[in-house]
Amino acid sequence: MRGLWLALAFIALALPARGQVGSQADPLFQVDFSNPNLSPAHWTLTLRPDGSGHFRSERGSGTGAGSQGIETPDVDRDIQVSAEFAARVFQTAQRKRLSRSPCESRLKVAFQGWKKLRLTGPGGEWSCTFNYSQDKEIQALGESLVAVAGTIVEGARLELLLRHDRLGLAGEMDFLVEAEADGRVQQVEAIRGILERLADDPGVMEQVRKRARALLAKAGIRE
């Protein structure tokens, strides 16, 4: 009996260690963004290779990008983007890790916000901080991640309007459709939940429901 208890104790001690090793081996990508002139002024987006991740934002004193003049809410939630988008993010970061390309440009350009990219995993660690990069791939990656963050924040605004100002949903949905068309927001999959609620809610304007259904269809979520 004593031998059995010793064996169980050994297993209990060994399991956490194995779990830690596995978590350290999983590739992880994170972008940390800050711009005090915007709202949110700071946010972090973490992604895994399958497209799952987490987003957290903090409001600032600047103005948001919504159309209704509502205060941008803080966001702290798990999110899901497409596996294809996540694959592009990880592939680009991996290439830059191997090439060790410089990030920040020395050109004098308007302040767009500091973007710190970080990749960790079995291949080692890579990080890159920039306002504007002359490396076209890094600059494009930063812009796409900012657009995804814009999508998530816009989803939070829609949730707020659904609770407190349903008439304001029409203008905000028009803004979202325009922003998706010109690339200011990307990966509508990240706000699938609120779009499905709007598409199926008979208590909101038909225009809002139609816009939500169109965005879901464009993302391949609904016919």
C-alpha cells in the first residue's frame, strides 16, 4: 500500500511538469499596440496557429472609429479568426525571425501607434517594434492586425448599441460594411456571435439584419 501511495504521489508531481513543457512548445503570436490619441489607447491580441486567441483592450482619452459617437468599451475576451489568416501571420513572423529583418523605419512619418510583434515557440523567439516599417511584409502584417482589432472593437460597440440604443445600430452597421469593404476591418469571423444575434433578432431593423446576414455570408459563415 505504501508503494502505491508513493507511485501516485510521483505521478501527481510529474503531470504539471509535462503540462508546462507542452505549453512552452506551442507556437504563440502576440501584438501589443499603443497610441494615446486613440480609443482604445492600448490593446493586445494573442493568436494560436488554429486561429483561436484572446483580445484585451483599454480605453483612452482619444476618439474611437465608430459612427455613433459612443464611448468605446473595454474588451477582454477569447476570439477566433480564420485558420488561413492565422497561418499567414505565423508564416510571416517565422520568415522575419529567420531573416532578422529590421522593423522600424528611420523615415519621418506620421505617428500610427507602436506595434510590438512577438513570436514564441519551438523555433525560438522573435520580436519587432515599430511605428512604420519599410519592410512591406511587416508593415502589411501590422496593418492587418490593427484591422482585426478594429473588427473586435466594432463588435463590442454593436453589443452596446443592441442593449442600449437599437436605433443606432443602423448607422453603425453601415459603417462596419464600408470599413470591411475597404479593409479598415478584417476577419469578421471574430465577431460572429453579435452578427448572428443581429441577423436573427426580429426586434432590430430589417436593414440591420440584412447587413449582418451579408457580412456573415461574405465571411463564408452563412449562405
